[in-house]
Amino acid sequence: MKALLITYCFPPNNFPEAILSSKTLGNLKGFNIDVVTIGDSVPFISSIDNYSDEYAKKKFKNIRYIKIPFKFKIYSYSGLSYFFNNPDFFKVLNDTMYNETKKIIDKYDVLITWSQYHSIHLVGLKIKNAFPNIKWLGHFSDPWIDNYLTKKKFNNKIFLSNLEMEKNVIQNLDCISFTNEETKRLILTKYSDDIKNKSIILPHIFDLDLIKNLKVDKKKKITIRYFGRFYSQRKPDPLFKAVENLLKKNKIKKDDFLIELVGINILKNFKIYQTLAKYNLANKIIKLRGWVNYKQSLELMLNSDGFLVIDAPAIESVFFPSKLVEYISFKIPIFGITPPGTAFNIIEKLGGWIADPQDEIEIQEKFLEFLNYIKKNRNKSFGNQKIFENYNSNNVSLEFSTIIKKILSSNFNNKKIATNYNIDFETVKNFGVEWKTYDQNYLFKKNEFSILFNNYFDIFPWDLVDNNSIGFDLGCGSGRWAKLFCEKVKKLICIDPSTEAILTAKNNLQGLNCDFINSTIENANIEDNSIDFAYSIGVLHHVPDTGKTIKTISNKLKKGAPFLLYLYYNFENRPLWYKFVWKISDIVRIIISRLPRSLTIILSFIIASLIYFPLSKASLFLEKYIYTFKNIPLHFYRNTSFYTMRTDALDRFGTQLEKRYSKDEIYKMLSNSGFANIKFSNNTPYWTCVGIKK
């Protein structure tokens, strides 16, 4: 089968995905693959690597290099590449890549597009539309719109644009490949199930030919190495803290070990140098080393005694680090500071050591076990041989060649598909900042916390749940309501689409009977008719289609399960002047919520200080000495702390999407979604209600 690979990630450029694409596709049996790629380095993004280039030229007989346009170089040199996120900087090259591919595509049976840069799939889509008979395989090394490390740069417009692009690509592909099951599930959950039938797992592999003739130069000290970049929330700080504490406690000796972080650019990662300098003991054994080429990295790996994987905190990490598959090839012990997910599962099956990035104690304990093992077993072969064979190019290539051919020979109906996304991206992002800023720890030991909880849950039918009940908190935010609710049930599943929010909740609820899902309810892996109860407090008035989400919640619940809901009311029970005051405040909200987040936080704090606090405390004074005036704006906050006021001020004025409902509208949405025995609370805040699944 003759195939054409088009990609921006291929030797001689030294992108992590470049050597992976050449290893994986270069070893596929039964495929004759030619390549169209870029031959020049990309300033400030990649450089030329001769070792991987030599390898690629042995594996691929026909490699064509497109000419990079001058404007692409200007964008790259100027640093403007950072601002391209629709989908990425390499989209500038798409017309050039398309024109080059179009000239020769009729010679091939299969077109292969290979990301890390997803803009290449848009070229594939254009080719598929122009040449509909060509079979098209697209490889997703990382998620597209679901990548929590990069989507922080999105706004709502960019998010929706990328979603539409991803959907069109997924829809038209004849075969979709992913590096692991976790990435596949994350990306495809929002699409119909039949899409999964044309998807496969094509894992990273190692090729032992690449490490045959490397130079051996073992150090006297036990040497532990990390290879790779740090960015976004992926930071070495947990390692620094662990080493510092182990040295303080005399659990390890500084003369016994060298820990080296390889690939740390002093210009891009100056903060890491600053951070390490603050650890007076750890900086004696942890050394930062700059960029090395691919062959040098392999030689350093060969001469290491242990390897490190360090990932960003997450509820589940779907990333399969390219360096991890190289580590496996050397049969040397591995310690991963990584959350549950792909790398966690691989290291665990291999027999290595793992700790969650948010758990400082676990990191110290597991890292000490890792170091002690190496001291006792230095230079011995390590790891599960079966896992080793799973990623060996000699074994993987033949198996997956057969699978790919089978899928490509099938005829899938590339009908239009829909996505299950029902979120406003800006709102989700802003709530992540809110809960990271105000994590609610201040309230947990205050009586106010229980009072606030009861304001919402006073009508919840507690007799319908017990210590065998399993349910969910939809839009859990910081996990504040979950902290008290989980005491009354067997398990509480906290669900939130914001990564920052769900990590805050996980931190607040450590050790409690809670599970965590970083997703919308539409895309959460929860079976229909399986849940005993649910609640959603102050969330669903911030989604585009509130009724749709309520119906999804109903589908997840068992018959007879209660659902508690709080939605903003539309002031139907307030005088006209009250509504007028709100209308003015809403205009202010629309303006403030669109400002930079740091400025929004400052202005909401000022509003809490100059409006929330004076009005609420005036209401308290009048209630205590004269009369209860419930129509005074912000009367609800008369007995709350300033911490609650500033949290809710940011909640109110920092949110772009806000909807309000009447009692009747809420009743109809619940009734139409299959709820009966609907009951509304007569107390503020309005409207809190509960329904029972029919």
C-alpha cells in the first residue's frame, strides 16, 4: 500500500513528535511511505538534528521538503508565533503544503497527516475534499481542543472555531489513530459512538537500532535524569520540595546522588533557576542542564541510573511523553510525578514508582523508595519485559500495519456529526480563575459555612439518600458544597469542566469519599440510569442550553432519585425599582466581565467593599433595631463574611454568560426532563428547588 505522509513534525527538525513519527511509520510493514515536510529549522521553536535526520533517511526513500515562506520566518523571529492558536502557528504554511501535496497525491492510496501541530489535519481535510477517493489516516499525538495545557490561550470564539475544525476533520477521516486509550476517550467522547469504529491506538515506540552504538560513560555518583521542557502547569517544584525535605531529614546524602534536569533553557525557564536557588540543600544535588541534541540525549539516558517523568497536576493526564518510551528502551528504573492517566498506567505496569503532583508526602515517600532501590540494584536490568516488548518497534509495526489496512479497507459513512459540548468557554475559564483565587478554605472552619450550606439544601429529601448512595455535584467549583454533602453518602462524584476548579476541589477534599471528573456532564463517563442523586448549585444559568443539561442529568439518574437545583431568579417577586437597579448592575457586569481577569478581580473586590458590604450590613442593622427590609439589595449577605461577599462579587461581575429564570420556567424545564414532585424553597437565595426523577 503506497502512502504519503504530510507533517510539520519530522526530521531534520527536532520536535519531540518528529522522531516519533519517523520511528512509528518508518517501521510499519506493508506500507511504502513517502514524506512531505519542512526541511528548514523554525526559529525559536525547533532546530536541525542530524542524528534523527540520518535515521529518517534510512527509513524513508523519498522525502520532499516544502519551501518556507518569508512571512513564516518573520512571524517566528518576531515571537508572534505564540499568538497563533487557531489552531496553531503552522497554519501559515498550510497553503504551501497543500499545493505541494496536490501535485503528487494521485500516486498514492493513502494520505497520512500527523500532528503535534493540528493545522496539518486541515491540509488533509482540503485534500480529502478535492480527492474524495483517497483514504485518509490522521494521527493525534495530543488532544486538540481538549488539551488542558494549551487551551488557556483560547477565548470563546477561538474555542468554537477549533471545535468546528476538529469536528470536520474527525468526520472526514477514514482512520483516526491515537497514542493511548485515554486520549482517544477524551477526544471522541463528545462524538457519536460510531466514530470509535474507525479509530485505533498507535503507541509511541522505540527502535533499538538508535541506541546500538552509543558512548558509555557512567558517573561514580548515582545519576537521576529528567529530559524535556517545563511549561504551563508542568513544573519541577514538587521535585525540589521533596529533595529538600529528604535532605533536611537526612533520609538521603548529598554526596550519593546527582539529579540532572536536561533541556532547561535559561532564557525560557529563568524562573526555574530562581526557584531552585531558594532550596539551599536541594540545589547542591539538582543541576540544570541546557538543550542537547537527540543523540546526546540518548547517550545521557544510557549513562543514567534512573529516570524522572514530571507532569502537570490533573484529574487524569492523557499525555504519553515521548521521553517515556525512550526510557523504557534502556530498562532503567523510572519515577513519575504524574497524575492518574497514561504515563501513570505505563510506569505502574512497568514496575516503577508514581506519586501525584499534588501530594507532597507521597512524592517524598515514593522518591525515597526509588532512590533506595537504585542504590541496592544499580546497573541491574529493570522493568516488566512484557511492557518492554509492547513498545518495541519490531513487535508493534506488524500488528498495527494489519489493523490500519483493515480499517482503511472498510467504507465508513462520513456523515455529518454533532458534538455534545454545552459550555461557554470563557465562563468556564473565568470560574477556574475564581476558584483558584478564592479556594474557600477560609470558610470551612466557620459556622457560616454550615449556614450557607443549609440555605441551599434545607429542602433536600435526605431520607432518599444513605451511606449506599452514589451521586454527583455538577459544577463543583472549589468543592465547598461537596465537603459537607459527602459525609452523608457512600460516594460523591465532583464534576467540573474547568481544570483549575477541579484541582482546587481535589485539594480541598483530600481523603474524603469523592471522585473527580474534569468534564461536562454531557461528556462525563457516567452510565444512564446509574445515579442515586444529583445537585447543581449556581451553575446551569451559565451554560448555553440549560434545559438540555437538565435533561442529560435526568438521563443519568435512577427512577426516584432526587435532584437539587439552584438557578438565578428573574426578580419576579421584587418591585419594579429593584429590577431597575439590577438592570444597571447587569450593564456593569457585561463591561467588567470582558476586562482582563486581573482587573476583573480588582474591580469585583472594590464592588464587594463599597457596595456589598455597606448595603448588607445596613440591612443587618435595620433588621436588628428597626424592621426587616427584605427588598434591600444584597439583604441575603447581611450575616455573611466579607470573604463570601468578595467571592460572590467575582462570581457575579466576572461572568460573561448569565441567564435568569422565573419559577414557572424552571418548573417547566424540570417537568419536561422527567422530574415530578417539584418543590421550591421559600427562602433566599431564589430559586432553589428539588425534583424527583419519574
